[in-house]
Amino acid sequence: MEPLRTAPALSEARSPANGNGKSSKTYPAIIQGGMGAGVSGWRLANAVARAGQMGVVSGTAMDLILARRLQDGDPGGHMRRALDRFPVPEIAGRLLARYFIPGGKGPAVPYKAIPRYCAQPRKTLLELALAANFAEVWLAKEGHPGPVGINLLEKIQLPNLASLYGAMLAGVDFVLMGAGIPREIPGILDRLSRHEAASLRLSVAGALKDESFQMRFAPRDLIPGDLPPLTRPKFLAIVSSYTLALTLMKKSTGRVDGFVIERPTAGGHNAPPRGPLQLDENGEPLYGPKDDVDLSQIKELGLPFWVGGSCAAPETLRDMRDRGAAGVQVGTLFAFCEESNLAPDIKRAVCRMAARGEGSVFTDPVASPTRFPFKVVQLEGSMSGKEVYAARPRMCDMGYLREVYRRGDGTLGYRCPAEPVEDYVKKGGKLEETEGRKCLCNGLFANIGHPQVRKDGYRERPLVTSGDDLNRIARFLADGKPSYTAREVIRYLVGEG
């Protein structure tokens, strides 16, 4: 095997001048949100990082995204170009032999499945996860010195160890993680930077009080030999409360380098409201004063922080920096720009709605199998419609949002409240937990132009998410302009356009 090839680690980008014309710390003022499965892909992250801000790729289901891109013929050859730089050519070769289809599969041909995750994933799946996350980060970092991060969900535990290591092989600068309490991740980054085995405690429904279930990942099982140390990326925890930020600072297994304070108006998954769930007249969760984060308390923690959720305006960026933040995290404005991976027809439809001021977002309290509220754009023909949802055969063939549960004999099982109702109940799930649940996995892949096609001809429909300020993108679409770029967003946010 040839020597390990790793992408060089790059230093942080210096942030632009603040309101008084003085340069602040060496942190970017803008973090581009890590959105959905593949929405914030390498093209978007590369464009943002080239402009001196933090470009972020979403690491969610990156293994399956790579497999489907290859089956679609790898338009432009970008995946193959990145895989050519993967440290172990034998692994890249096996993946190409398994998934690459010259010219692409036919539009009516189903995608080939990949193995599903469990507590002891197949070696072939781990290889795919390593290579996929490496490729996405490598492409995001290609050709510039700007900072690149990867966003992962603590809630989706099973792929995270392999995903992190693959991103680190490509020299990722930041790891951002929320949707849970990622207290073990900082220590895992320390170990993986030295190519040491790492373990992650699994959240297991029904586990007994004295039981602990863990999954283990050993880099040398996949990439043997003497490996040069990797640069340990900075870790930014995505939190929605001061208490959680303080807990992570005190109880994490390693160094926390900063925070993203995400407010309930941000797109995608939101933290549930504090206290008992109450719904407004539209059926959306009610957030109140208890859900507001006191930024002065966050500032006292002494770590850099960014604020996300309806922060996409230059005056908001100035205000947050005046209140001690390093900057803001922005998702929605980037989600519908030219460089995002949302399917072109979806972007066109949403842009037309927003240009008319008619974009509508519903915070659905039950759509997500994770039980977190999930923001859904009301888009004709998508899974936001009741009839479209009712017409979909319930199935779970990806399994990223499956819950790990303890069977009666002490072994682990996997279930999803969006799977067939009888299957979920048979596995010990409660019937009421299945009501209104939607298959986010398949919906998010349809969003980015990789919908699965069933043998009976059924084609998966999209399920689009956005922050509450969706109609703000209209400012880039004046005079009938059909689209806009990431650079336009950045120029607007920093007060240059």
C-alpha cells in the first residue's frame, strides 16, 4: 500500500472588518449552515470559504450520497477526482467498481442500496463513509485557503465515527454538531487525530439502568500502517440553551472550541420548547421566554460563539457582534442560492414563491422520526401536502433516523416511527408515535435530485425545509431575476451589497 496521503490542514480565515472598521479575531463572521442531506454540499462550502467565511458541508448520509452520485454517472467527474486523492487507492477502487455506472443509470431504474448502519457496521459501509466524507471535504477545500467545516447530528450516532475520521483525513477545519448532547465528540476528535480507536456510547431506548452500549471504530482496521498525525479540527457545539453550553464546557471529554447558539426560527430540526409541549392555533409548537438564550451569559463562558436563526441581515450581524458574538450562522439564504445542491426545479419553485412574498414554512411537531420539531416548506407536490403524504407507501429502506432499542433478550434492535406501523409496534414502539411521521431520509434525497424509484414505479417526493425567514431571499430576486449566488449573500451580509 502506498504511503498515506492527507489534505493539508489550513488555518482559520480572518473575519472581515466589523462595524467600526477594525478587524476582529481570526474567526469568520459568517458560518454557512450545514443544511440537510447534501444541500450544503462541496460546491456551496467551497464558494463560501473562497469568500473568507466558513463553508460547511453536511455530513448526514454522505455515504449514500456518494453511492448515488456514482450511480448517476458522476457528472463532471468530481467524485472520481476526489477519490483519486483518497489515502487508500484500493478502497477507492472497490467503491468505484461497486457503484460507478458510466453514463448513469436510467431514470426509471432504482438506485442500488448500500448496507444499513448498526452497532457493528460492515467494513464495506465504513469504507464508503470514510471515502464519501473525505471526498466532500476535499472538494470543499480545493483551490483556496478558507475555512471548511462539517456538520453532523449527534442524534444520528451510528455513522459519526467513520464520518468524522473521513473528514479529518481531508483536513477539515471545524466540526459542528448539535441535535443532542455531543459531550463525547471532543475526546473522539483527539483520539482520531492520533489514529487511535475511539468509542461512542449509544443512546438505547429501554436500556437497563446499569447497561451501557457502545460502538467502536478503529482507524487501523481500515487503513493499516504508520500514519502521520492529523490536525485536530476545532469543535463547535450547536446548542439552544446556556445550561447545555455550560454542561458541555464542564463535562465534555475534550476541548470545546466554541458554540453556535441556534434559535427556534432556524431551519431543519429545532430544539423542542422548554416545558410541556403546547401548540398554537396553526398546530405549531409555542416557544416563549424560557426558550430565549441570554447571550450575555454565553459571552461570559469566554469562548467564541455564533448565533443562528433569523440572523440573515447586516444589521443583525452587527448587533450580534456588538453583543459579543463572533458572528452569525446563516442557512436559508444559502440553501436556495445557485451553488446549493437543492434540485433546480425546487429552487425555482421556492424562489418564485418567495419573490411574491408567498413562501410559507410550517414547524411540524410530528413530521420527524427524531421527535424534534421540523420546519417544512409548504410546496405543491412535496410531502408537505396531506394527499401526497397519504399516497406514499410507508417503508424504511435507509434507516439513518432509526432508533436503537433493547430487545427483551438484551440484544439491540432498530426501529423508526415512520416505518410501516405494524413493524414499529411489533418492535415495541407505541402506536401513537407513528401518527404523522414522515420519511425524512427519502424526502431529503429527493430534495437534492436523487429520489429512489420503486419497482412499482413510485418515485419518492421531496420534503423541503427552511428557516422562518424564507421570504427574505426575495431581495436577491428583484426585477424578475431567477437566481442568485453565495457571493451575493455574503456581500449583502457584510454590508457590501
